[in-house]
Amino acid sequence: MSIRDLSDEELTTRYTEANEELARRRRVAAIPQEISDLAQQGREIGVADSVMVEAITRTPEAPAGEEL
């Protein structure tokens, strides 16, 4: 099926889904640098590496009634 065969509604839905996925991928790609930047800031103000490692590796608690 070609995108030319889609209705306007179907095309809009796929366009929205594609944009959301692109935004998610960009966010995922940016996270390692953000973590690195925050770690450097932490070191500059004296945060122990063990504290930062714990912050990254601990499992977050799920909000009440939700499962992670």
C-alpha cells in the first residue's frame, strides 16, 4: 500500500506517529550526553561518584496503582 492510498485521517495519524517516534529517538540519543554533563556538574560541586551511580542504577518506584 502506498501512502497515496491512505485517507487524510490515516495519513495524519501516521504522520503524528512518525513525528512522535522521531522525538522519542532524539530524546533517547540525547540522554547519555545529558547524564555525562550532569555527572561533571556533580563532580564540580563535590558529589561522590557512588551517589551518582546509585541515582542512575536504582529502580524508580512506580506511582501508586501503576507498574513499571
